[in-house]
Amino acid sequence: MTISCNRDGCDRTWPRDPVLEVECPSCGASIGTKCKRPSGHGGNFVHPHGKRDRLAVDEGHYRECRREPTTSVVG
């Protein structure tokens, strides 16, 4: 399953969610596994923790978005 950027005008895709390329600092989920709730339950209904997403960004797993720059008209 591939993951696509959801920003308008970007066509970037990844073979798996870049957030899964780092360990989660919140719940301890290892690389390649999804986050868990404090109860220990996991699955497709559990969203990645924000700190994990931020770490993936900081470590460069998302890279630069390829969307077209917006232009503004001054007039």
C-alpha cells in the first residue's frame, strides 16, 4: 500500500507512511509498527502520536513537498 501526500498540488508518494520510519516517543511503538493507545490496544483505528509525526519530519522522512508554489497577483 502506498501513501500519498494530501497537500493540494503535491504528487509525492511513499511505500509506507513515513511516520512508521521512527520509533514513537509517546507509546514506544517500534519502527514499522503502528502506535498504541495507553490501554495497549492498537490497529488501523489508532492514529500516530503527534510527537512521532514531528520526529519523522525532523529526521527528514517526509522530505520537501513537491507541490507547485502559489503565486499572488499584486495590483
